[in-house]
Amino acid sequence: MSRRLRVLVVEDEVELASVVASYFEREGYFVELAFDGHTGVEKARSGTPDLIILDLMLPGIDGIEVCRQVRTFSDAYILMLTARDEEVDKIVGFAVGADDYLVKPFSPRELIARSKAILRRPRLQDSLDGVEALSRILRFGELAIDSSARTVAVGEKIIELTRTEFDLLEILVESPKNIFSRRQLLELVWGGDWYGDIHVVDVHLGHIRKKLSEAGMSDGTIRTVRGVGYGMELK
Ligand code: CA
């Protein structure tokens, strides 16, 4: 039996938060609540949730900023709640890395159904479980990826990547001459039944680029081919 799935609900409307929590609890999830953005980020870090239900308009820091901060250390699925349709543009436009969103008012049943759909999306690592991991080191310039240990190093320096970041980088480095469209990367990392904002890919790739350059990688990076997608590039 696998562990109970953990859900973090970040919502300042206390009544709504507790209704949502009770629905998830009824479905057997372990639920934590946060009523403002800062607490949301803290609990995302300490509670290692599988899924975060995140309201857009929050006191303190808003849902977009929460999402951005959480994405630097967590691969939890994020479903954003918005009060109005116009705010959807905000979520999509900011490309903050949310996996899906729901416009208020919504039925708790719909929220549960959407959440289950998100949680069913296979991550690349999950789809590889049960298959004997190949022990191999992928190299690209100073970059070395150990696929079985799931570690990444630039020169001697090990860098910390989230699960999604690792999966994306591994795909790019496995086929360094390929240019992948956002859609292809989404399908490879999140699975084929993806729906939502495809710019989520840009957010993760931006984080990887930053981490590579902070680790001192000087001879290559992830390149953007305008209108086509992403690939690796040696300098
Ligand atoms: Ca709110």
C-alpha cells in the first residue's frame, strides 16, 4: 500500500478551505491548510505535499508568487483557484508553473475529479519504475547526468534539481541534436493527457538554465529556438 497522498490547501476563505479539506479527507487524502501565502510556501516545504490547491488572491504574497517560490524546490502538482475568468489570463500569462486551474465558484466534486486527473499524470520517473534502471552517464560538455542515481553535476559540482527539472534535462541531453517543442516535452515528462498551460515548460527550463549557470557551466546551455522549441547548445 502506498502512502496517503498529501494535499495542501492554500486559501484565505476559511469556510471554503474547510469544505475543500473535508472533501479531500473523505477521499482518504492527508490534508494540510494554510490561510495566507507565506504559510503556504512554508507548508509546501515542510509538508512535502503531492498536490497543492492554491488560491490566486491571498493576503501577504499572492498565489502567483507562492507558485513561483514553491516551484524552486518542489514538484508538487499545483491546481490554482481563481475568482474570475479574467484572472485565468494572469495565471496563463505569468506562466508560473501551475498544472491546472479552476474558476470559482466550483463544485467540490469537480475539484476532486480534476485533482485525481492531475495526480494520475505519469511523471517520467514513475513510468520507468519496474524497468531495470540503466546505469549510464550522459555527458554534455561539463555536464554529467547519472540516470540511475538521478544526479547531475557540472564538473565536480553536484547540482540540485527537482524531479521535473531532472526529467526535462535528461530528455534534452539524451538527444542533444534534437529540438523539442513544448508539447513534446510536456508529453514526455507529464504524459499524453496533458491539459493546461504549455508555458509551464518555460518556467522549469528557466530554473534549470539558472542552476547550470550558477554551478559554473560555461561551455553549454539549453537553447531556445524561436517558434520551434528547445534543445542543447555547446558554446
Ligand atoms: Ca482569496
